[in-house]
Amino acid sequence: AQIYKDDKNAPKVKFSEKIIKNFNVKGAQITISHDGGFAIAAAILQRKENE
């Protein structure tokens, strides 16, 4: 997976086709924050429904 910033500096993640296929990935949201020498991040992965 690749983490990058969009035009508004929001963090985004891009998965390879192999990961999307093998793990049935639909999408992801990530957030990153820092203050006073501390940092925190969270990620939510969405999976496609079984067809």
C-alpha cells in the first residue's frame, strides 16, 4: 500500500490490485494527527460484500 497526501493535504492510501483482489478491499480512510511531540493515526478499511 502507498500512503500519500491529496490536493488538500489529507492522507490517502492506495492499494495494489493484488491486495484489493486478495483481501476484497473496497476502500480506506486514514487520519493522522500530532501535537507537542506526540502523534496518533487511525485507519478504517472497508471490504466488499461477498458476491
